[in-house]
Amino acid sequence: MSTGRPDRKSRTAAFWRRACTALAAAVFAVTAQLPVTSAQAGPAKLHVVATTSMIADAARQVGGEEVRVRELMGPGIDPHAYRQTRTDIAAMTRADLVLWHGLYLEAQLEEFMHKLAQRRSVVAVAESLPKDRLLRHDDYANQYDPHVWMDPQMWTGVVAAVRDALIAARPNARATFEANAARHIAEVEALAAYAADTLRSVPEQTRYLVTAHDAFNYFGRAYGFEVIGIQGISTESEAGLNRIAELVSLLVEKNVGAVFVESSVSDRNVRALIEGAAARGHKVSIGGELFSDAMGADGTYEGSYVGMLDHNVTTITHALGGTAPARGMNSRLSAGS
Ligand SMILES: [Zn+2]
């Protein structure tokens, strides 16, 4: 954050004058230690804005040193409900390339993105996936299920779309982008193979994945799980009491012992389900927290696409009676999961 332009930052300056002096000094000290500010980044980097953290991760993996990536939606942010802020708009209108998911995931950004696409490079990276590989959903007659990152094999198509968008924006770095994309796609394919092996250890009769919202259908299709989202495919619809009662019956009938909470969705409905089952004498526990529509905290293993999925695979496998290595697919990278 630059403080060098008092005319444009007068409101910020007023805020700091009111704020505690010690805090202001501490923040200034931290800012002053940063080696490079955005103003000094130089023209060498391609400035990319990505909506979700998963797309930002793909852009960093493929772009490497050539890019500077800013993500709009950090840990715990729900993309179905997210609205652009004034800062986001400024970043997107200045960026060399804007990457968004599409498939109606960022429902509140649709209109803005279509307008921006008339004057900037804007690419909806999931919309290039072959339509016959996309799932439809009962709740949305003319839409596809956007949660394609839940199947690593599908995600490799998105990584390829990110690669192509970066090449179009900076053709002279084609070789770098192609090499980085090939490396990352191989890593994601290794994740897909690991997930298949590990999830196969879950007994067939317990392969029910009950989660807060309907984000896991691609996961279910890839690995043979029946997926039940308490809320519909978007987090905007409220799960009705009838839906809860219906799901309680299903948990009791199928003897499902664990349901999952999600990092970017309220756990209220999941708890209602557990209480409903308890009232009918059936014990259901929380199988753990899954990352559905956003990755984990920056700087952690779960704050990467591979780490996020690896965490989900481990959590689901353990909760539903399978066996997984305690630290997942790549224990030397796993920090305290
Ligand atoms: Zn979702």
C-alpha cells in the first residue's frame, strides 16, 4: 500500500491519523521492508487477475516468473455470492489478462465480466472444457455444474486453458508456459491417480459424501461416490426443512456415519442434519472440513490446488472407513495436516 499520494489517499490518511500511532508505525515498518512494491514491479511481468484461488494457483504454476497474479477470492470466500469491490474493478481494468471460471460460478460477476471483455483480455477458463464432459444439474435447467476442479482430470483441461490464455497474452514466453503447464499437468495427473487408489479403500457401502452444498458431483463421478449436497448447487438457495427431513431419513436408512462441513459455506445445515439424525437415534459425526469452493490459507499446503484436493481425499477416506497416509499424497510437502 503506497502512501505517497496524499491527494488521492486523503481518506486513508485521515483514517491513519485517527488510528493508534503504534499500529500505524508498525504497518509502515512492514511496508517499508517489502523489497518490491506493485508500482516498482516493472513492465517485465504480465499482470494477471484471477477470480478464484484455484485459477490463481494455475496461473502461478504455468506463468512462473513471467507473471504477477492477483486473486480476488481468498480462503473461505464463496464465489457464488461474491461481488466485485472497487479495488477489484481497478485491478481488473488495469490487468493485462483477467481469468475467471465461467459456467455461472461467479454469478454476481457475470455482467461485469462480459462488459470488461469488450475492452480487455478476459478468458473464462472452464468454458472451453468439452460440453459432453460437463454435468448438468436439476436445479439449473440451462446451466452446467461449475465445480470442475473437484475432478483433477477435468482440471487439467482448465490448466491447459490458462496456458493458452497466457500464450495469447505473451506469445514470446510460449516455451516457458508450455513447459510449466506440462509439469503442472503431470502433477495434477499424479494427484488423480493417487486419489483413485486411496479412495478405493473406502468400503463400497459407505461411499456417501454428504456435504453442505452441492460442490462434489465431479468428485463423485470420478471416484464412485454418491454425492448429496444439503443446499443446491449454488449457496444462494436455502435448504428447506423438508430437505433436511428427507436427508435425515437417508442417513438413517443408508447408515451413513459422517457428514462434512466446508470451508466456504456455513455449517448450520450440516448441524441441523446431525441433530435430526440424533433425534431418530442415529449417530452422525462431522467427518472433517473439506475445501470446496476456495483453497486453504496462503502459504500452507492446503493453500495450493494439489494440497486442497489431497486434503479432501485424506479427510473423506479417513471419515468413511478407508485408509490413507496420514499426511496425504506428498508427505514431505504437507505441513501439519
Ligand atoms: Zn459451489
